Amino acid sequence: MMSDASCAIFVAVNDNHRAWYEMLIPFVLSLRATDFGGRLVVLGYGLSDEKVAILHRHGIEVAVAAAETSLPLGRYIEVARYCAAHPEISKAALYDADIWFCSPRHDLFALIDRDTLYASPDPLFCQFVINPLTGPRQPELWQMVVRDVLDRYGYALQAGLVAGTTGAWAEFARHVATCRAAIGTDFHDCFGLDTTLLHLWAARNDLGLLPNTQNFITRWGVAEVMENDAMHFAAGPGGGPIRALHMSGNVRFFDRWRYYANHPAAALEGGAAFALSGGGVVPAVEAGTGWDDIQALSAGYGLRVHSLRKEDDPGASLSVLSSSLGLNILCEGNIEITFEATRDILSLNIYMSHPSGFPSPIRCSVSCRGQETPSHSDLMTHYCYSLNQGTQFTLSSTSLPGQLCKGFWYLSDRRDIQQ
């Protein structure tokens, strides 16, 4: 195992509830599953005392970024400031929080072999890189940000991972501070400015290009490779193993690549220590909290609610809607519903999914006759049952306490798509 105390990994996060569960926890758990043995530092932007205490309790250092109010730009300066205060650090890497490590091998720091800054290429040159440019110097800055970078590196640069020696970080931080002083003159303070400033640096300074596998944008093309009965991610057909997968906004909750969908057991076991709620047990629900609606609507499908349990969290909820084709059940948080057939049902189709654009439950399943059948990383999972009167089945949705993921079931006596 690599145990080089001179290497440090930084990740910046604010106090957003969803970012804690969907970014930071997967980042930490997946990094701990690699062979990286150096220092992990969380740059906290307004983190609550509870979150800071949780991180400290699990041996993670928190650097409170009190002097820098802007996370995208301030994190660059905070990394340099921290390294200057800890001269034992010789190499540092700053990752976006929406990255998780999908390989047990962490070999980033071995690639930093000269005194400079490093970043990975981006398959697309996004409009947000040039949107911040303004003022009379806009044509000159555009030439540097776009043409000079493409001429030198062949690609746009991805700001989700910036790494280098501490000396290079100090120089880069001075560059960022100088550019920040020109906000309102040369730059708009808007989304993408951090990437813009990285491009400006690379246009005039030496920058090492890392393999795209160190900060992999899914637009490169993700290949699935089966080895020893386990699925691994690679960089396209014939490409090398992906070290860090960047779950950017367009694919953030896509289960095929999401950490929680690929490592559900490890996520539930290891993530519980970082949960913001103690509601791991789902207590019985009293009448008036969803029970009456679902009981009344399910009766029309030959079903009776035997028991209904939900997470003991004020954000947990349950809603049910009857349509012309079936019964639609939407939950937020951990839910367990047991139905009983009030008559023989020749065919009951149960579809499991989640609302697009929201995080799915870590585990969603149907249990019937002593057998539990889970959802998969596909967008929709379908099971069909033939039930005798009195037969029970249970729908359950499980995530970390307080994570409040959204799950969806659709129950119908006919197939949704059949030819």
C-alpha cells in the first residue's frame, strides 16, 4: 500500500445536504477502497458543526475555508495556502467532489514527475469555458483560452482534477488571485470561471497532461469489462482501467456508473457512519400519514395494505396515484410496504424505477414467498407474479439514513410494453 505522507488529496464541499450524500460520501468511501495511503483534506465551505465532527471522528482533516467565499476559485488558493503551512507535503491533488474512484489502484502521484501543474483533457470544449470572458481584452483572452490551449494540448482541459507539486500550486494560486482581481473588468463571475483560469494558466505556462483515466468524463465512452466475475470500467473499447470516474451533472444519477449502484453493500455498510440521521430503523406508520390513501386506492387492484413502515425522518414521504393502467407509488426515504392479495391475481406486473434526475435508492426490491428480487442498474426493472388470495409481497426502498432517495413502483395487471 502506498503510504507516502508527502502526498495530499483535497476535495472542496459546501453544506449542501445532497452534495454530502451524493458526492462526498462516495468520494471518501471509494478513495478508502484504493491503495492511496496519503493525506485526505476536506476544504469546508460553511460545513455544519455536525458534518465537521463526523469527518474528524473518522480521521479526515477539515480545513475551514473561511478566507475564501467562492468555492470554485477559492479552493485553488486554499490548496496552496494549506501546502504552504504544511511543508512536509510535496505533491497535492484537488478533485471535484462529484468524482469516485472505481479502481483499487491510485497511481496519480507517480505521474507527477516534474515541478509543474497537471490536468486531464476534456473531450468537449464547453461553452462555459469562454462565457466568463468580457471587456476590451476579450479577443486576446479568447485566443489564449481557446486557440493557444488547443494548439498546445490538442484538447480542452478538465478542471475536475488539478494536481502538481506544491511549488506549482503556489504559482497557480498567485495566478488565480490576480485574475480574481480582474472580475468585472476581464471576467464575469459565473459558472466555468475556474476552468477559464486553468486554461489561461496553461496557455502561458507548462502544464502536464494526465491520462483521461485519472479524471474520466463519460463522453469519452465507458467500456464495461468483466474480470473474475466482477465488472470494471475502462476507457472505451481496448482502453485502460478508469481510475476516477467524473459524475458530472449530465450523468450524476445515472445508475449504470453511479457509485451507490455499483457498490451497494459497501455503501450501506461504510456510509452509515457518515449519515446525518439515525433513522436506520423504519417504525410503523400511523393512520393519516399515507396509509389511508394507499389502502383505498390499492383495493381496486385486489390488494390490501398489510403494513406500512417508513423512515423516521421529517423528509421521508409516500404518495400514491391510481391511473387507468395501474397503481403508481412514489417514495422519498426508506420505505417498506407489505401488500396482501384479497383475491386470486393471475398476473401482477411490478415495475421498479426512480424519477429521472434524482438519486435512486441504494437498494430497491420486491419480496414474495420468501424470495427477494432487487432492482438493477437498468433504468427500469420488471417482475411478474401470480398471486393466490392471502399471498403477501413487500416493496422496500433502502438508502443511507437521511439520504432521502426517491423510489418508484408501478403495479399493473398488464405489461407496460408487450408484443
